[in-house]
Amino acid sequence: MIIDSQTYILISVAGFLLILNVALFVLVIVLKRKFNLLFKNRKVKNLEETFLNQLKKIEKQDIDFIDIKNRISSLERISEKTFQKIGVVRFNPFSNIGGNQSFVIALLDKKNNMKTNR
């Protein structure tokens, strides 16, 4: 059986179209999943309204993020002034009297500065 060049071209085009059809089918399935995820449990009346609601949520999250970032910065500044290192030592100031009945406590901040109540 002899196949001429036109038949080869026709088979090649048909194969290409088949591959393209499968690729587009897969793309449609992926897009349908994303669409269903976006609109699940909602009655879609207006696509623009849905997108605007999503944008409002994103803007609110941005504002909340900035607020949280400011709070963290404030807490970091406060924590630099709080006790970071605490040490207790028990000692005997007089070797000939009693046991180790005296104690000393050291309270240091982040920069190893001693904190005292005056």
C-alpha cells in the first residue's frame, strides 16, 4: 500500500489536532476546578461583585497585617527593657558561722544592664 505525501500531511495535522484537543480538555478541567473553588457555596449572580468582595477582604487583611506588624515592633521595643537573664547564687558570707544562708539575684536586660528598684 502506497501512501502519498498528502496523506502524511493529513495524518500529521489530525494527530496535532488530537493532541491539542487533549491539552485544551485538561486546561478546561483545571479551570473548572479553580472556578468551583472560587464560587463554592455561593450563588453566583454577578462575577464583578464576587471579585470586589475578594478585593475588600484582601485590603482588610493588608490593614490587619500592618497593625500586627506595628504591634510586634512595639512588643520588641518593650522586651528589650524586660528581664532577659536571671541568676541566683547561694553563698556563705561568713565561713565560720552557719551554712550557705545568703542569696544574691542578678536581673539583666537584653544589653546586660542590671535592673534595680530605686
